Amino acid sequence: MLGIDFDPWIILFSYLALLVTIIGCELCLSYVTKYYAQDCIEPNDLVIDGKITFNPLKYFDVFGTVVFPLAMIIFQAPLLFGWSKSLWLNMQKVVDRYGLNLAILLASSGVFFHFFIAFLSSFILSAKFLPQMAILWENLILFNVFFVVIKLCPIFPYDGLKILSYIGLKLGSDLLMRFYWMLIPYGMFVLILVILTPLRELILIPAVTILKFLL
């Protein structure tokens, strides 16, 4: 999520950083699911012969991973954004069979991934390892910080609200869970509304604070 420049190396590293961010997040969820809730997955393109695939190419969404990001580059959009295919999990089965703690872990897996990649990239950048790829490390920090801040915003039907919903259930309240399910059909619209309006300041403040530490 950053300004686009038509320097070919900046374009390449920006797009590569986006792929690592969005596909790596889903691979992390798939890995945790394989070891803790394999029997709770639903059939989709990421499940082959009943097993989760870890082939990154299988996670490419034609529109979200290719068409949409490249269109934003071509039209020099002020930000770069995208998404990949996602594993389908029956969270009700997860809760019934393994409890709310595992549901919270699964909902948090992407958040942990983004933080890990952001801090790892910051370490590599500060250590001046492969300095010719500094643009890649910087973009990995930018993307993962912005994605994790967006996902943790409790106003979105994403990980932050999902995590809070399961914590609420542990405390005996289903209010947040009902709010989460109400927002799900409008998730992308809510995200676009926030990004394209002054409401984006809500996510810029914590994101900028983290970036000052990492960059």
C-alpha cells in the first residue's frame, strides 16, 4: 500500500512484496490449519484430494492477485493493494471440536505472519544484507505494517473483529460475533470506504508509528 513509480525495479519489487504479503499470510493460515484443524476445512481450490496445498501458485486469484494490482500500477494509483485465494474453514466445527482458543489462534495467524515479516525485513534492511534489494525489504515492511493495522481495526470484518468476537464468546457475549457476521457481506466496501475517505487517518496513525520504528 504505497505510491507507485514507473521505475521497472520499483514496480517489480513492489509487486513481489505484495505477493509475499498476501500469499504468505494465507500459507501461514494453511500451515496452522493442517496441524490443528485439518478436519475442519471445506472443499475449494486450495484443497486437493482432501489435503491442503502449499503450492503458492494455487493461491493466485486472477483478479485480486494479478488484474487488480497490475491495473493500479498501470494507472499509477496512489496505493497498491490485492488479495489471494483463501482457505475455507468451518469455524463452527473448529469451535465445537477444538474450542475457542484454537479459533483465536487461527484468526491471529495472519497477524503474526505480518508482524514477523515486517520485523524480519527491518532487521535485514538495517543489517544491510543484500543492499541492492533494499527496495524489496522496504516494501515488505510497508505492506505488512499496513495490512496488519487494517486487519486489526475492529471496525472491519477482518481479523481484528474476528479475534475480538471469539474473545467475546469466551467471556460469554455473542454481541461482537453477531456484529462481525452482519459486516461480512460488506467487508470490501467498508475497506474501500475507509481507504478513500478521511477515515483512513484511523489506520495511518498506528501504521506511521510502527513504520518510524522499523524503517
